[in-house]
Amino acid sequence: MIDESNPAGRLHKVLSQAKNNPDNIKVREVWSKVLELEKDDVTITKAVVELYSLSNEIQSLIKMNNQLNHELYLKSFNSINQAFFPLNLNTNWNTVKAHLTDEALTRLQFCAELLSSFYAEDTLSEEDLKQIIEKTEALFEAVYSSNLPDTLRLSLLEEVERLRNAISMYKIKGAKGLKEAMQGTIGAVVVNQDNLKSTSEDNPNVLIKLGELIDKLDSFTARALKLKKMLTQPIRFLLEKATDPEDEKNEVEAST
């Protein structure tokens, strides 16, 4: 049983599914089906670039262990990477499939087995991902329909798009990709905290949805990656405080 929760296991699963496709269908159709993406060339191209990055991540993890025979484990990665580039989505699949040899996939399987000894990640369930998607879309609707200043509104919409991309690339990047996207969102909260505070009374729903999404992402990724939750008390305080202007008003009155 291949551990599909580590980078090598994820790549092995994707490439094994891709290899099983007929020779005469287009490269575009194969990646779209395997990665569950729309048949949009830009989206598919970005996903294939992420697969290439995943391949490089695996090689870096293997090279970290100086006790290993690196050539034995990494010999087939040149062949695997040739399946990603040059990228012509309109060619027949057999031109790419030729690089995904049984030997290459077997060596990738060995890498997955090796990484499982020190790289631990739990796979999020379909229900987990569904909740994240629902909360992401709820945040988008709240921000889009708000009367936030244009620069703040665009900044938050950019974060929503970053999160959407991380969700769509979950099969490739795993919980690590979601965690990176969440870090960007927390960063946006810190950078825009003054504007968020000053506009919270007129747009409380934005802060509520933002807080719910960050909290859910934090819980899921901490569990999946076996890490402590990232949501620090100052950020949590900001999100909670900004949604409760009455408490802030009371504090001001108490200090005068």
C-alpha cells in the first residue's frame, strides 16, 4: 500500500492514473480528468507546473538524507520531468505517456515508502474540503457585496483567489498548500488590520466569514500536518474585536 499522503505518494497516484489513459486522447483531457480541473489551458498549465515543483520537492527531500544512494532513488526523475515539459496540451497523450515508464513509477513508489518513515501528513476528507470550499465561497460573497474601500476589497478578493487555487491544487500540494495560502491570508489581515477595524461596523459579515475560514483552515491543516495551530491570539483577538464594535465603544467610554 503506497502512502499517498506524502509528496512522492501523491505524485505516484497522479502519474499512475494519468498513465492508464488511452494513447490517442489529448494531453489536455488527461490532466483535466486526473486533476479534476476544467479544460482551461491556463489552469491546466499551472497545475502541471505544480506537478513539476512537486517532483523537485521530492528530490530535495531525498537528498536531505546523506545515507541514501541518491542515484538509486532519483535516477528516473529526468524521465518523469520530461512528461511535464515541453507542455503542448493539444498533442496526443502517447507522447507524454512514453516518459512514465514502469521503472520510473516503481522508483517513485520506493521514494514514497522512504518518505513515509519521516514525512507524516493526514489526508483531509471530502467533508473537510467541502467545508473549506463553502466557507471560502461565503467569504467571497461577503467581500464582493461589501462596501469596503476598493484597495482593501481587492486585497481580500486576491486572498480568496489564492485559497481557491490551493483548494483546486490539493491533490498535488496537499495540506501544505492550504497552509501556505492561509499564511498569506493571515498576513493580509495583519497588513490591513487598521482598515479592517475602521470598516468593521459597516461590514461585520466580512470579518465574521474571514475569521470562520481562517479558524477552519487552521484546525484542518494543523491536524493534517500534525502541527500546532497557527492562529495566534493577537490575530484571533483582532478578528473577534473587529466584529464587536459595541465592546470597543464601551472600552473607549470606560477610559474617558
